[in-house]
Amino acid sequence: MRQPLPGEIWELNQLSIPISCHQAPPERLRVMIITEPEEAVLPIVSVMLLSEETNFLSEIDILIPSSISGLKKDLLAETWLVFPMFVCDLRNPTGARLSYQIYETLLDIGDCFHGLLEKSPTNLLLQSLGLKRGSQTLLNNDILKGFHSSEQNKSNILKAPIAKSNNQYSIIPMAEQALNQAVQTEQDLTNTTPNNIIELTQNTLKTPITITQWLKSIHQPEWQITSSLPKSAVATRSIKREYTISTLDEVSTLIKQLSLLRDESQKQSIAKRLGEIGKNNQSAIQALSDLIQTTQDDETLWTAVESLWQIDPGNAAVGVRRVKLIDLGIQLAGEGVALAVALIPKINNRFGVLLQVYPTGREIYLPPQLKLALLDTTGKVLRKVTAQLADVFIQLKFSGELGEPFSVKIILGEAEIIEHFVI
């Protein structure tokens, strides 16, 4: 099978989609290619879902006439629903490749819906391209939500891992970057600290670790700097485009938008995008550094920090991040997880703290029901997060004052590990 190209329409391989997900007979699923395949053991491509149910025309569900697609039927482009999937789950190209202008317009409509663009393409432009947009007032909102929910479920099937069982074929998305991260983390920790795997203990009291000392490069041997970061397996639509404007132009546009925005969710979207396309771009690095130093919103802060980790990991603005390998014994059949603690200074002697747990070794996903909990000095659980199926990491974020103590507990079944800290 040849490499899919942006703007092409492809049919999906029905063997990769469980029959239980469809009415009988299974409908023919098609997608529009957004990006060329990423280089990986199992190449991944980002796509936009297309539907034959054209009666759900709306402001974001755009009609592509058969005269443009070259197919026998009109299609509904779901501009809001872009996600990654395996190239091996694509069957074959069909119809005609959409023009650059149509491709870009469809993505702009989706970008506008997700708050990444301020102005959506006009109906006049859509008409000139032969596309058609509906009016949300003409379609019952509950009906449209129901349609969107069912379409989201289809995308979840294509991007979520399903174990192979009962001799039925199913897809097992191996997030290649997550796999590389796991291998790199194990190598980093094993090469530098061969004896740093701790023994399993039950509520063992330990001397608290003062994490602000990490800012002065004072740290315990088992807490190491690692060059890898956990990668989210959850798809986002802010993915690189090979069929669009240059990266430099996009970075410049995003930075201009960032300086004008007040909405924090939009700032977070832009910060995340800069982390994906801003490698070695000094303007992007500076914009993220400025955002870290000026924002008062914790989510925006950590989104910018995580993006800056990706494109300039040694930047002083990202504070400090250290990792320790944790062994939960037989609960993980010899495989370990890593606990990462990141610290970034804020104003008035306050600090932002990020806790992350992710798998190491051969594992790609965390075991379901593994828990990460934040405790106070009495052992009371302040916050807790539980790993679900196909989570490559779980995390907690909070702020604290200089000298404030806290503890972290990692739990899987009957096994648990507690680490004690002081800011």
C-alpha cells in the first residue's frame, strides 16, 4: 500500500473495527488524510472522519458534494473530529484528492470551533469551493449532539487499544513515542543509578525530600534527570500539517494571537501547538518562556512548561524535573513505573508542583486501576487520579508554599509506595 497523502479520502479496513460497533451490516467508513504518516514501527496518520449521513449538516459538519470528491455519494466532513490512527487500518484511497484550498478550509473551520482561529471561513468562500455549511438553528441541538457522540465513539474505537482475544483481530495502537520514552527512561535510570529500585514497603516513614534544593542541583542519587517525557496517547487535533502554510508563518501567527488573547483555554491550545512545531525556533521558545513567567493560571502554566520541555528542555524557565524508578513487585510482573516530580517557582514564595507516573521497560500503558494520590501530613488524601485503559501516564498538579510538606502514594492492588517531600 502506498503512503497516504494529505487531502486524500481513504476507506478503512473493516477488519480493524469490531463488528459490535456497527449496525448490521457495518457501514463503510471513510476519512480524509490530514498528515503524512509519522515515522514509526507502526506508522500513524492523522485523519478527519467523513460520514455518509449528510442530513446532519451544520456549522461544523460540512457537505462535500460527490462532484468534488469523485465518489458516488455526498460526504459530510466532520471538521471537529480529527484524530490519529494506524496506517495499517487504512484500506485504499478512493475518489479524488481534495484541493489544497478545500483541505485548508475544512481544517480552518475545525480550528475555529476549537478556539485556535478567531474567524471561520465565510459561507461565500464555502460556496465558491462547492462546499455547503448548514445552520445549527435548523437542526435540533439534542439530535446533533447524539450524532456527534456516536461519531466520537467511532474515532475512539480506532484510537483506543483493544486486546487480541478469542481469535478475533483487533487493533492495538502502540504509541511509538510512548514506547521510545519508556525505553529511554529505563536506560537513563539504569545507566546512572543501577541500584535505585526501592524495596516494597507499607507506610514506611522516610526523611522528606526538600525539592527546592533541586533548583540548586542538590539531589538524592535515586532522583535523576531524564531526557524523555511521557507522551499522551489521547489524540488531539493540533497536529502538524504538511499540506499547509510554513511552520515559521504558523509560529508567527500563533505568537501574535497569544499576545491578544485573554481566554486561558485558547492560550493553552496555542502553547501546546508551539510545543509541537517550535523546535529550535527562538521566537516560540521566548513566547513560551514569557507565558510561564506571566500567567496566573496553573493549567496554562503547565501547558507552557510541558511545551517548552519538548522544544528546549534545558531552558531555565521550566524549573526542574526529576524522576525515580518505582518497583511494585509482582503486581507489575517485574515491570516498573516512574514517578516524576516537577517544580517551578511562582511569585510570593509559592511553587507549582507536577506529579506524573508512567510506565518503563517493555510496557507502553499503565496498568488499569493504578492510583496516584496526594496526601497531607496526616495521611489524608487530598487528590487522587486512577489510570484507565490505554493511559500512558497519569498526573496531578498543585501549588504550595516554601517549606510546605506533602506526600505522594502510588497504589496498585494491595501494593503501595509512599514518598515524602517538602517544598
